[in-house]
Amino acid sequence: MTDPGAEYADRIRQWTAEAARADRLHAALSYARLALAGLTVVLAWQAFISHRLSTVWPAFPAAAFVVCALVHVRVIQRLERAGRARQLYERGVTRLDGRWVGTGPDGTRFLDGHPFGRDLDLFGQGSLFQLLDTARTQVGEETLAAWLRAGAGIEEVRARQAAVAELAPKVDFREDLAVLAAESYVGRTNTLEAWAISPPAGLSRLHAFVFGTSATVSVALVILVVMEAVPPSALLLWLLVQSGLVGLWRPKILAALTHIDTAAHDLALMSALLARIEREAFTSSRLEAVRAALFDGGMPPSRRIARLERLVSMLDQATLNPMMRPIGALVVVRSQVAVAIDRWHAEHGPSVASWLRAVGDIEALSALATYAYEHPADPFPTMIEDGAEFDASALGHPLLSERVGVRNDVRLGGASPRALIVSGSNMSGKSTLLRAVGVNVVLALAGAPVRADRVRMSRLALGATLRVDDSLQAGHSRFYAEILRIRAIVDLLRAPQPLLFLLDEIFGGTNSRDRQIGAEAIVRVLVEGGAIGLVTTHDLALTEIVGGLNGQAANVHFEDRLENGAMVFDYRMRPGVVERSNALELMRAIGLKV
């Protein structure tokens, strides 16, 4: 079994050494270019001003300067790649050391409208998304977030598991993807997709023929004017005619070029990512399906996008380069390129969305594969087709360091009770247990490994009330907000897949009698509706509801003890009802006289 920490440390050393070599070469080439530029100026002075040397001499250092500049560009690219690769593995080390909180995108934007994203810390600072996210394109991040927001069906989960297992040892491939995509903070792939799905302007081969012929006539007239075969007025007259032709179709030309400048930012990135994916050999069905989608049209999409990138580069040269602008205007380069871009748009635009989905899938699978590689002891869950069941041995919380996380067995459904009423004092681990169950279910349904020794589970819908707040704007108290959330969870009983409910300190905003009656009624409705789940409480009266659920629920608890004036917790779940409370001890421990 590969040690990810040792592998990352070794790669950090390799890329640090590569960066040092590239930096030394960068400095040497900078001095060499400066010396060659000076030598070129001196020789040019001697050749063209003093006439002491042949005019050929300045060409030699000038040519060497050009070669040196081209090599310098490659060296700078190597230096930047080494830096990005080193940062990639340094962030990996922070994940392994448990120092990863705040080191990457937190995905807060994906919280909006999600029923339990905040409850389970799926998004936000210190979230599951922040732990997992190694994607560097917008489509990659959105794909990963979508998988965490909504779990897949069993067959898709199994397909992703095989893909993640295949990608986990492919460290070089995952490195290439991350380093290529890291040329910008997050590739804005949505601008490219928005341009691709917009309707083309409708420029055709007729326009290409007209503009191409017009450019040929312009070049021919320039030659004839230079040869004094025709007067300059003939060229001026033709340029007026040419301007009229361009003006006739100017709206379509402008439409063809609208937004391509913003989409162009992503072209080089997408071409490089797709080319790297196209070169990799895959065996799992999920990854083979991605490759099949890319090669659906015969020519690899990286080459098609590279062609579009060349057209955009040509357009920039013709319109932004002061030296090229007059020539571009003479041969109507802008109009000709607009036709070529519009025809590319019409032919390949509909395919761009599928190419972007392929990149998003690969990046999301690579993110899960990175997690699998960094946690080699975490298994993939066994997915079962029928019933509502969650059976986990040594279940831990994925967001807690393995050095400090305490594991517990959790069994729901099947031959075990359908509901567990979890009692215990404050800070004893009840809420953490619920989050451990919920986050592992999210990981499982995304296709990732889980933090446990073994998990057997069905395809579950999740409902949780771990963070319920009042709302001043909506005029809702905490209790009212909670019962609205619970009603939404009860409504999930009508979903096609069975429900897993996680209810923390249920009905804590009302009196003990109403809480007991309400909690028993809700748990009964959920259990009799086929759901499984956990309910936490520090109100011991709630533990009595187990007796009215006909053996479909059981009591479990967490304990604590006072040692030398400090509360000590072992976070171990035990059968039965907790026998003591720590509220008064906690008050006294911080100096309150109670």
C-alpha cells in the first residue's frame, strides 16, 4: 500500500529541485538575451552607421536572440508548472496533517436552497467540499458539488466507485489535470459553454467566398500599383467597394464575434485538458464512457478546440497588433476569421457542452480519487438494492483527523432497530455521530470511499435538522423553523428511495411534555413510513418513546465523567439510556455559582 505522505513529500522535493533548476536557467537566459540584444545593437551600428562590418553580422546575434527568447518562454513555463505542482502536493500534505481548513475553495455558493448542506457541513469553511475539491475548472467544481448535493442511483454509484478506484493510483494523471487547469484560479468554463449554446450568426460559404475573393483582389491591386501597372486611384476605389461589402454584412460579423473574446480565455485550458484526457487509457465503464463521448465525432475535441483557438489568436493579431492592423484591414482578416469562427460555432457548438461535461466528470472523479488515495484504509460501501438499511462498523467522521476521531458501530434497519434515540450530556458526541452518519452517506452516494471499516447501505434520501435557526426576516421562531423542516422531512417519505432522518435535539424549543408527545408521534410516522434514522436528546423523558414503537427503536447513549474539575468524554456510543447529566458541572467549571 502506497504511503501518500511519503509520496507527496518526495514529489515536493522533486518539483522544488525542478523549480530551482528552471530558476537558474531563467536567470542565465535573461542575461544572455540582454547580452545578445546589446551585441546586436553594437554590430548594427558598426554595419549600418560606421560601415566597418558587413550588414550580415548583426543577423547572427539577432537570430540567437530570437532562439534564446523562444527557449526562455519554455523555461518560464517549466518554472510556473513546477510551482503549481509543488503547491498541489503542499495542499495535499495539509489534508493529510489535518490542517486543510481554509486552504481551498469552500463552495459556499452551493449552499443556496440545499435542505441539509449546512447541517452536515457539506459546503462552507471546513466543509466536505473544501476537503475534497481539487478541481480547477468551474465545470469541475460544479460537477463535484452536484454529486454532493444529490446522490446518484445505485448503478451510477457502483460505476463511479470503479472509476475512482482506477484513478486513485494514477498520481501522474491527476497531477497533470490539476497543474494544467491551475493556470488560472478556476477556469471560467461557463463563458465558453454560454457562447457555444448561443445561436450562430449564419455566415456561410458564400460569405467566405466573397471575403476571400475580395482579399485576393486587394493583394493583386497592391502588386499592380507597386509595378505601376495601374494607378493608385484604382486601389482606393476598390477599397471603397470592399468596405461596402464588409458593411453589408457587418451585423452578422459582429454577431459572430460577440462573446468569443471572453470565451477565448478558456480555449487553451480546455484544449490542454481534453488532450491530456484523450491520451490516457481507461478500463472502467464510467471512464470509457467519458472517452467515448469525446471521440463521438471522429476528430478529438482537443484538436477542434485548438483550431478555434488559432482562429481567435489570428483575430487578435489582426485587430490588436499595430503592425498587423493595416494588413488585416487590407485583406479583411476580421471578416474572414468571423466566417470561420461562425462556421466552427455552427458545426461544433452543440458538442461543447458534452466536452465540458466530460472534463467536469473527470475532475470530479479525480477529486474523489485523490481522497481515496489519501485514505487507503477507507473502503467503498456495499450498496444493496432493497429496503432501508445502514450498517456501519467503526464509523468515523471524515472531517475529523483520523488521529482524534472516535469510531462507533451504527446499525439501522434490516435486523436492527429502525431508529436510535441517542441520549447524553452536552458535548458528549451526539451531534457529531449524526453528522458522521450523514456525511458518510453523502460520500457513499457520490461514489467515494467512506470513513469506516465496513458499510452496507441502501440508496437513501437524507433529511436532517442539526442546525435550525430562527428568522427575523421571515418572522419564524426556532421552534417554528424546526417544525417546518421536520414537515419537509416527513414529506420525503413519498420519495422513491427510503429515508434516513437525522433529528438533533428534537423539539428543543418547547416544553418537555409537548416535546415527548410530538417526538413520539413524528418518530412513529417516520418509522412506520419505512424510514430509518437517529434522534438525539438530552431530555431523558424522550427516551421513553422507545417503549411505544414496538421494538422498532432502541436507546443508546454517550457518557462523560468529571476528572480534576474538567469534563472528560470518550465519545463511545453505548446501549441504553444515559444515567447522568453534566450541565451543572459545566456551569460550575466555568465559574458559575449553581
